Amino acid sequence: MTNTARTIAFSKAPLALAVSSALFLSCNVHAQQNADDTEKEAASVERITVTASRRPQTVEETPYNISVISGSQLEEKHIIDAVDMMREMSGITVVDRGYRNSGVINNIVIRGMNIDSAGNGDFALNAAPTVSTYLNDTPLFANFILKDIDAVEVLRGPQGTLYGSGSLAGTVRYKMNRPDLRGFSGKVSAVLSQSQGSDGVNRNLDLLLNSPLSETVAVRGYLGRIDNDGIVDYVNVYQLNAAGAPVAQDNDVANGRPVFTSVEDADTVEIDYGRLALLWQPSDTFNALVWYQFQQDNIGARRQVTRGTNWVDGTEQPYGDYQNGAVQLEPSERDVDAWALEMEWDLGFATATSSTSGYDHVGSSTSDNSGFYAQNGWFSSYYGGSPRPMASANRFYQDKGLSQELRLVSNGKQSLDWIVGLFYLDQDTASGQDSLMPGFSEWALASGFADTLASWGGVLGDQDFYYRDQRNIKDTSVFGELTYHFSDTLRTTLGARHFRNDISNDTVIDLPLYPGASNVSSSVKDNGTLFKVNLAYDWSEHTMLYATISEGYRRGGTSAVPVTGGFAENPAYLNYDSDSVLNMELGIKGNTGRHFYSLSVFNAEWDDPQLNIPTPNWGFYAAVNGESANSRGIELELRGYFTEALQYNFGYTFVDAKLTDDLIAPAGSAATPRTYVYARKGEQLPSMAEHTVSAGLSHSFDLGSGYYLVSSASTYYQSESRNALGRNPVFAIDLNSFWLTNLGTSLYTENWTFSLFVRNLFNEEGVTGTLSEGYMGTAPEQNFYGNASKDYISQPRTVGLSVSYQF
């Protein structure tokens, strides 16, 4: 649980206090005695209590860098998307892919710890993410809609001695609201908005209910739906016949060009979500919480735009604003279900907790790969040069897991505090791709290419690629920390984590037009021990200094690419090693009454960093290890009061993250293995902005007669970043800096809230990733006249009105 305590000596109604504090990470507000008469005259900044360290502490008492945002603040700022939430905290960058495939790849980058291309996003990656995410105590990345949140805690740096699922760069923990035994309550809310580029409106409806069933049992649940109109027009998609193949001009199957049409606002969003939780608390020493959460996404197309040109009308023409040049629509869908049983016992000397959880996360999408085939010359080289080329990649993924975490945390104030935990995860993942060329076999028969294909040893059909990958991961860990208090002001913490990973992989790869299936199986085992040392000193009653040295780890694995047969790759791609980081951090933080401050400097030495990469011969999904990288920087956070009614927050982070050795990747085959330089020493890591700033102001005003007005403004800035490592201009593209500014004002009555808000006020593009023309662009010489290149843009300016009724 996250809560706050603050000193308030000025006179305001309870509702006004609650509204004002909600904008600054507050969940509970109460008066606090203060001997200083001067401070009594002014508001005091919240003291935020967090449980990230597995025992209740204020942020000021937590001896490492942690940022917190409350559910109340998310609600006040109309934030329901994890990307928008992350941008409320400086030093965290995200690749904003929109809702399409939002659960495929963990898009969070902390302290620049990333070497993967920002252009990834359509398929599940081999390597695990550098940032771990938790839903309560369930290790899961699912990008849920942010509703009924208690708080989100972001811990920077490795956290393997505190959390069952280890992490390399940091941990994000979503804490959900628990059922309340104190009484029945509920809330109905509706949001209506419109985004720049859209001809329609966006609608969000949800209902929240909390009800005690007895003195010891309570239930809480919510249901919601998002129904957004699209923004991006697919302006040159093929007209398709009943079989899903491109229609030929004049019905000339052998020689007719495609017939194009336009689909406006194609990237529609339909999301259904909900949660149900049951709390049983028979005594002050025991409670059990069981919960279930689900989300279902149906997305019409990409919220990504094409910048280049096309030859659809026979002449070169540029694309306009909010236009995509793919020749087919690219929908996606996913379903995620998660559940957990969380129990807590107060044993007197310690608190024991058990978290048993499971999840099932599945998704699928269709991608237009026509531009990719065209840029590689495959339509003419391998598939005869159809006048209506169309390459469709139907991809799917599944992530299913069961985890058990047991933890024992000492109680009370004593000279020696301790935490010990056991963690077990059994995870099954699957991914696959069916690449189709709709209408290919019909054209090949009509044009005579079927005979040519047969003479090459080919088999006529519409499917040209088949890929299935199944993986099992078993992670067993024991972890813990000991904190010794030398005095009331000086303490040290020693932490350790011992782990064992068992990973197996089975893969089937085939090119059905040119058969030669490859079945590959591989397995890897890994074990080791990580350590952490922390020293904390209370310089004064309100100021703490700390220093930390901690190790982080990410498991290795298998890529299971073929190393024999017609699709053979270099055997060095078969397995990849674990990577690790040594993080060193110095910090100071404190609370002066009206102001909170935190300043930290860090240096992270990253060994054997994992890179998700396509193999150079056939583009199979794989991962390789580099030699080393380094990330270092400064993190500053401030928040407090300018006046009783005017609050502020400010965050600034500088990160310098780069390769410290050349990154060498395998090439060739088993018969002729070789290597090449993928990226040079000194290159800036991708998706990392050297400078990020987040800032906000909020003002509360008593209108009298039970009416209160609360207004807020926030802004986020990130400097230039890179799309990918290396010197290849097709991928290594510089992405511009951008500012995103949001405004909102809310009118509160006893039960009603009316809000007007604007997100992305200045309509910044905010590009965080790209697939260039050189990779997926137009190629009229291949009969591909559209353009499948794309920029990943931020949500355009959105103006909205929300109404809620609380009872």
C-alpha cells in the first residue's frame, strides 16, 4: 500500500483537501502535530509511504532511487495508459507503439539500459526485458489499462534481492486498490474526447463497486470499455476479393495492376477490461486476497504514419498527415487473464506472505510485409514478379506462467532487520508466423509462373514462410537482505540472490514454396549468485545520504535457429548467454516541510548485453551478446508547495549510455562461419534520451457553497535519441527531441466531478521509433506502389470531457 501524511494548518473543507492532495501522490490525508508555529501556517509536502522495500517506509527513508505516482493522481490527470504514466517521471523513456500489439514487447527503458532497435514491436523477442514489471506481486508485463490503482512504484537499478523476478535496470510495480471493509461505495464515470486527425469521437465508460459482505469479507470490482475512433488513414490499400486476394484491374489476373481504395480512421480501438477482488480479514494478524483481472483488445490498424512517397497513381506523390501507406489493413487482438491468491500473516517476530499467481496472455496481428519483400527484391527474385504483390505476416504469441513467492520480513525496530524469500516461476511461451501472399497461386497459374516454380523445385501455394517456436522457462531463486543498525542514524544492508534457470526451446521453420523444414531443439541451464551492499546515513532529521552497489542479472536462452539444411545459419546464433550489470549509486534525499528533494548519481557497468537481432541470411528471430556497455547519469526530483494552493513537481535526468566495446555479431553458416561489426564502441544506446524533464503545477481553489476547482498543467521533454545501433542508414536513424504538454481542470461537488482536459496541447509528433523507407518503402520496380515505412508517433492532441458520480 502507498499512502501519505502531511501537515495542513490552513482551513479547508475535507473534500478540497482530498482533491488537492490527490494531485500530489496522496491516498490518505490526516493532520500531523508540528511544534514549529511557522510551518503550521503553510501546507507541508506529502510523506509518501511505500512497500517497495517489503516493509512500510516513506520515500525519504528508502535508501535508493524510487518514484511513486498515486492512483488519485493518475485519475486527476486522466491517465489510463502506461506510456503517459511513465512520462510523469523523468529518466524513463518509452517506445510509444500505441495500443496495437501493446503487450508484445516491454517498452520501458530505465537509465538507458537498452540496445534493441526501437523499430521492434510486431513480434515477441527472444531476450527478456531489462525492466521487470509486477501486478501486485505477480511478475507480468501486460500493459493493462490503468484503473482503480493505489499507486505505481518505480525502482531504478537492479532489484533481485527484494523481488522474486530479478531485474537488470529497474522494477515497475502496479499496486491495485484492495476491497474496503468499511462500507459500500461506488463510482460511475464517462469520458468523451476527440483526437486531432480523427473524424469521430473516443468513449470510455466504467463502473466501480466496493461492498462489504460481512465484518471480515469485502468484494471490489470494476468493468470498463474503451471505444476510440481511429486517427490514421490507410490511403492506398488493395481492394480484395472474397478470397482475400488483390482485385486485378479489368479482371486481368495475369497482368492487371491492383485496384486501390482508402480507409479513413483505420486504427480504431476497442478494449474491454475488468477486475474482481475478494478480501478476507478474520483478524488483525491475517488476511487473504484473491483477485482476477482481464483485458481484451481489438485494434483496427496501426497508429503509425508513413513519411515518404508512393507511386499509386503512376507518379511519385508524398503522404499527408496521419496517413499510412501499407497496402493492407494491419489489425491486432489480444486477451490477457491474470489471477492471484495473496496471504499475509503477522507472526509477531515477522510477517509471512505468500503469493500464488498465474496468467495467460495471448495475441495476434497482421502486418504488411510487402515493402520488406520489395526492398529485398524477393518479389522478382523468388516469386516471379506479380503485378499485385502482397506479403502478409500473420503473427501470434502466447505467454503463460505460474509463480509462487514466499517471503518472511522481520517486524519491529531492532538492531538487525531481515528479509528472506523463495521464488519459483514456470513459464511457457510460444510464438509463430504464417507469411502469406494472397492470390499468388492464382496469378502463377494464369501467368505461367507455376511451371517456372515447379522447374525450380517449388511447390505452388500462397504460404511462403512457416515459423513455430515453443519455450519453457523454470526460474528458482532464494533472495534476501540483512540490515544492521550501527546507531539511530547509520545502517548498512547486505543482500544476496541465488538463482537457477532451466530453459528449453523447440522450433520448426519452413518455406512451403521451397520446402525443407528445419526442426531445432536446444536447452540451457544457468545458476549464480548476486550481491548488494547499501549504506544509509541520516545526516539530519530531514536528510538522508545513501550509497549502493548492486548486481543485476538477466537470464540467457536459446534462439533455436537452424544450423543445417538449406536455411542454415551460423551455430553461434543457437544460444545466447546471460548478461549482468554492476550498479553503483550515491544519493541524497530529504523533506524540508514544504519541499521534498532527491538527487542521485549512478554508474552501471553492463557486461555481455543481449541484443535481439534478425539473422543475416534468412532473418530468423535470434539474440546475441555484445561485449560491454556503460550507463551513467544524474537524477533529480523535487516536489512541494509554492503557496497553500499551488503545488509543483519537477524532475530532471541526464543519462550517458553507450557501448564500451565493438558489438560483434555472427554471420555466415556452419560451413563458413564468420563475424561482422554490428556497432562500434562509443555509440549511444537506442531509445535513450540524454536529457529528460517532467514538470507539473496544480492549483486548488475554493469556490464556496461546496464547489472546488482544481487545475493542473504538466509537461514532458526528451532530447534526441537513436532508433538503432550501428551505422546502417536503414536502421540507425536519429529521432528528434520533443515536448508533450497536458492541461486539465476539474470542478468538484459533493458527489459529482466534471473535468475538461487537453493532452498533447501543441500536437507534437513525439516519434520514438521508426521503420524506414529503406527497410519497407515503395519500390515500383517490384510492382509495389504503396509504402509500408512508418514512424511511431505519440497520441495527437486530444481534447476531452469527463463526468463521474461517486456514491
